[in-house]
Amino acid sequence: MVDATPRMHEGISPAEVPELELYHPKGWWTTYVFSQDAKIIAIQYAGTAMAIGLVALVLSWLMRLQLGFPGTFDFITPDAYYQFITMHGMIMVIYLLTALFLGGFGNYLIPLMVGARDMVFPYVNMLSYWIYLLAVIVLVASFFAPGGPTGAGWTLYPPQAILSGTPGGQDWGIILMLASLILFIIGFTMGGLNYVVTVIQGRTRGMTLMRMPLTVWGIFTATVMALLAFPALFVACVMMLFDRLLGTSFFMPALVEMGEQLSYGGGSPILFQHLFWFFGHPEVYIVALPAFGIVSDLISTHARKNIFGYRMMVWAIVVIGALSFIVWAHHMYVSGMHPWFGFFFATTTLIIAIPTAIKVYNWVLTLWRGDIHLTIPMLFALAFIVTFVNGGLTGLFLGNVVVDVPLSDTMFVVAHFHMVMGVAPILVIFGAIYHWYPKITGRMLDEWMGQFHFWVTFVGAYAIFFPMHYVGLVGVPRRYVEIGESAFIPPSVQDLNAFITVAALIVGFAQMVFLFNLFWSLRYGREAGGNPWRATSLEWQTPTTPPPHGNWGDERPVVYRWAYDYSVPGAPQDFIPQNDPWPQKAVAGTA
Amino acid sequence: MSVILVFILVVAGFSFWWLLQHRVLSKPWLEHGVHAALPETDISNMPTAKIGLGIFLAVIGALFALFASAYFMRMEYSDWQAPPLPRILWINTGVLILASIALHCAVRAVRERRMGMTRLALVTGGFATLVFLTGQLTAWRDLSAGGHFLDSNPANGFFYLITGAHGLHILGGLVALGRTTAKTWDETLPTERLRLSVELCAAYWHFLLLIWLGLFVLLAGWAGDLVALCRQLLT
């Protein structure tokens, strides 16, 4: 054991770090609706994200119906199809995944896991949610606006995004989309400041950075990245809004549309792509890093083993975060660039595989000879590892310029990114909900519904996306409403598409079982107690479950160890909570 | 995209330095129990609001670095025609520097608990900032009077967009400054709270002045010369 001597700060001893002044709500409205409690805000964020995610799920059904059975459904016009794919992508990436991981899990877990009473700026935190809700409402409004929502593809590439040929391009669709994104970014920045500063300043005594659970590390790093990356999307949105509304030509070159010369001239569409992907690539890791962190904690807890290579895991998270800012142009290989740039971006892209592979090895090594409990959260965590490796490997293909050029804009790319940043993070979200639901509600989610949900989702997701790789390899392009007859596309592709559609419908219905479980268990679930998984991290050690406003009762916990003391030889139990001074006794006044 | 990359590099460098300060090289699995009596903490005793503002300024910095990046990328095209620099921008720059100096004086005064002086300095700073904003609007009017409209070419668009974004940030700061100034009349407020507010305002003003100086160099077209000079020095 190393004696880490306590360090005293100039003038102020650690015990005298001032307590946060909590806002005490007076009525029902300020307790449950306009709440400044991070836990309530977390549930609001998660509820809103799941509600809008459900819309995106239905949109994916509709688009699959068109692809699987083209021509059968009259109401799916080409315009409607483009609107479905656009809104599905945008909602899933931004309004569901980003909001749920950072706004949902970030708000709930950061204060509890670092031993804080709340976020450091609770009022700003509350505003963050309400602006997010406004962004969602503006987004939903575009479905009801004249012309419908935008159908520009989730990347919103100009010039087509604001031309009359694209659904919503000359109507309200694109305007509401851009306005909604701008609002989302403003709201997120408010929340993000909270998450970062709470990790920096809100940690309780003894909770050094290197004793934080990896969940907090993942969310913390992702938030820092998001704070730096979202401004790129902000700039792109503002400039495109100017182009659309005020007639500027930031992104719009001189164009002839329907034989008519438009008033635009001199803009650069490539500039938009740079700005978009400068946000877009870090966004992949903004979604992935919290998933990495959460899955590390799930695996360690449910395999009753300390996480293998904790330090390496932390460094890998930070290094992935930093590297993700210099790979953005690998999304633009086919947009035309100097070959040396392609070489540079292919190299940086492949380098990211190193820290990522370290993480995968460490998860596997954590499982190695662990006391694996195949609980629902563990099943989801294992499914994540497999899925992430799958999606990651095709990423190595696509990172190479020569392989990417023929595969670009095919269904192969669609299969790749759905595996790596669609299915994989969603599996973690499910695992995390099954894991923390007992803390949030005091009751366990139903086991049998959980088993059903897991197996249908896991097997079903593979039934959807494995064949899609093949469909892409034979050359089926993405974003085509109908393939028609092509010499190079065999008829078997149509059969596969029908199969994928059926699988997608089934997987979608399995999510309804999950949603039902969430409500059913609230009332009828088994009583969970304070620490049903016998976990070490602080959120499981709260005096009451679910934790009340302020979390910790009279005194905040004192942390004596890292978050992964499972199966320590000689310890009375197979886990030692972070606030347990074992083998010493707690000294009066500190515990 | 070079401007934003340099900015990210600076932020990353600072972050890595901060992480090293917080012992990311330590081995947490080996340390437990021993220092149970007084577990250490590595929380900084700097006020939380200041750290929050610091991170917010980093976000604003990223925003303007991205505007500058976009400006540079577009500038490389052969048809780039920057509008003439309105003369009044020189005066505006001077006025904004004056506002920053005034707020600096306010910080010194509030530290010495001289309330009258603090109030005067805050009001002067706010007034100078209003003059700056009026000056920026005049610059817009001069440009459009000379036929350089927002939509006549991308260079003009960038001019209005970037100065507008900066102006909006200043406007937001003015709200905070107004509230801080109002606080100086509140006798019951502890001086520490007021001091913190004044210091936060001053930091925001200094940062936005710095950004403005960068934007001024950019819009005046000297940035291109500067880059060319750097390239020559490097090669």
C-alpha cells in the first residue's frame, strides 16, 4: 500500500471546503416541474429524449416499410421518405443519444457518483432542460409546418438543403430544423458547464480524480468535447440560416435551378462540410465515451472484479477525446481533397483504433476469470462489447481512403455507423437503465420482460444490420427511395431488404415491452433496497433510496478508496464501498 | 480550419497540464485506508463561478475561432473581395479598450472596498461599452451606405455576421454588468459577493476585448499578411 500523504491547500484545509447552498423548493411545481434538483432534471431529460426517440423509431419503421416492400404503401412518397430518414437520423443522434447520455445519465450520476449534493449551478441546469424541451418542440413543430420537416438528410448538406427540390428546403422545414439545433446547442452548453464544473469542483473529500468511477470520466470527457465541438454546428447552422433567410451566400455557389439563375453566388458548400464534420466526428465519441464509461462499471460490478487497467482506461478515454478532433475529414474523402490530406486523415483515424482496442482488451480481461453474473445489465454490456467490435472493425475498412471511395454512400456505411454508434450505445443505455432503475425508483425492473427485451433486441439488431453490410457491398446506395432495376444488383437484395424490414418491426415492438416494463415495475417491481447489485460506487451508498434532494443527509460521504474494490482478499464482503475505511475504523468526525 | 485547430491545441495542452496536476499518473488501487483520518481533496479554492466562467469563455473562444477558420477558408478563393474597413472601427476599438480599463479599475476599487469608485468605474465601463455598440451599428450603416450589403458577397456577409455575433456577446455581458452595478447600491450584500461579480464581469470584458482585437486584425485583412509572414519564416 502506498501512503498518499494528504496535501493541504494554501489557507484552506480540505474539511473546510464550503457546502453548496441548496435551493429549497416550496411547492409542487418547483419540486417536480421547474425543479433545480439534478435528479429530477435527469428524469425530465430522459423522458423527453425517449419520447422523441419513439418518434424516430416509428420513422425508421416507415422507411423500412418502403425499402422492404417498395410501392406497397401509397402514403410513403419520395419526399416523405427523405423526411423520414432525415428526421430519424437527426433525432437519434442529437435529441436522443446526446441528450440521454449527457442530460440524463450525466445529471443523475455525476453528483451522486462524486459525492456532491447537486450540480454546482442548479438554476442554469434547470434552464438547460427547458431550452432542450423547447428545441424538441420546435423540431416536432416542423412535422406540422407547411411542406413538412426537412428532407435534406441528417447531414443537411447545402446547397440542396435550402433549395426547392428538397422537401422543406424552401418551406419551414429547414428553418425549424436549424432553429431547433441552435436552441439545443444553447441548452446543452448550459448543462455542459454544469457537468464539467461539478466534476472539477463538486467532488467530496477523498474523491480524487483517479478515484472517480469510469462512468464519470466518460461523461466528463464527452462533455468537454461537446462544449468545444457543438460551436462548429452552431456556426454552420447560423450561416445556413443566413443563407436561407437573408440571402447571403456563405455556402451557396452560383446556381441555376429549373432554368432560372438564383441570386446566390460565391459560397462554398465544402466549407459547410468542414464545419459540420468538425462537430460530427467528435459527436460520435460524445456518444461513445459515456457508453465506454458506463459499460466499464457494469462489467466490473456484475463480474465482481476490479476493472482491468483503470489508469489505462482513463488515459484511453482522454486520448480518444483529443484524437477525435483531428479526424473529421475522413467523412469527406469523396468531397475532393488533396491526396496528402486523405493520407493524413486516414492515419489519424486508424490511430484512434489503438486506445479503443486497449479499452476492448481491458473489458475482456476484466471478465476473464471473473464471477460473472448474467444479469440483464451484464447481458447488455456483453452485447455492447461484441457489437462495438463489429462496428469498429468495419470502421477500419472505411477509414482507408481506397476502401472508402467505392463504399461511400452505400448501405455498408449505414450498417457500419448503426452498429458502432447506433446499436452499441443504445445497448449501453438499456443496460444502464436496468442497472440504475432500482436507485432511481427503489424497485427492480421485471426480469422476464428484461430477458425478452434483451434477446429480441440483440438478435434482432444483428438480423437487421448484418445483412445490410452485404447489401452495401454489392453496391446498393443509401438514401435511395427505391433501387429499381440495376444490372449489378441481384434480386436477392430485395429479399434481404424484406427480411430486414420484418426484423426491424419486431425489434421495434420489443421496445414497447421495455417501455411497458418501465411503468409496470414502478408499481409492481420487486423492492430493491439501497444497493441491490452490491456495488461500490457512491450512488449506491445514499442513506435513503431513491435519494432525496441533497442526496446525502446531514453530511457528505468521505471517500477512502477507488470505485473498484470487488473481491478483495480478506474483506468481509466481496465488495468494499468507496466510503468504507476498511481495514481501518472510521475516525470520529470524518465518516 | 487551422485557427480552430490551434485553439483546440491550446485547450488540450491546458487540459493535459491540469490533469497532470491532479495526479492522473497515480495508482488508485494501491491507496486506501492509510490516510483515512484526513482524506485529501484536490478541489481548487478558486470560486466555482470563476471556473464556470473560464470554461464558458473557452466555449466562446471556440465559437469565434470557428468563425475565423471559416473566414480564412473562404478567403483563399480567388474572387474574395473584402469590404473597405470602416474608419470608425478604430474609435470603437479604443472605446472598448477604455471599457476594459474601467472594469479593471472597478476590480481594484472593490478590492480596496471603495464603493463610490467601484460604482463610477462600473458605470463608465458600461457607458463605454454602449458607445462601442453604437459605433458598431454606425460601421454597419457606413458599409451599407457604401453599397456593401449583407448579401452582395460572402466577405460582406462575414463582416456583418462576425461583428454581429461579437456584439450579441457584449450585449449579454451588459445584462450581467447592469445587475452587478445595481448590486453596488445594496448595502446588505457582503463585499465578497460583490467583488466576485465585479471580477467575473471584468474577466468577461477582457476576454471579449481580446476576441475583438483578433477579429479586428482579421477583418482589416492583416491576418493574411501575418500568415504569409509566418509561412516565410517557417520555410
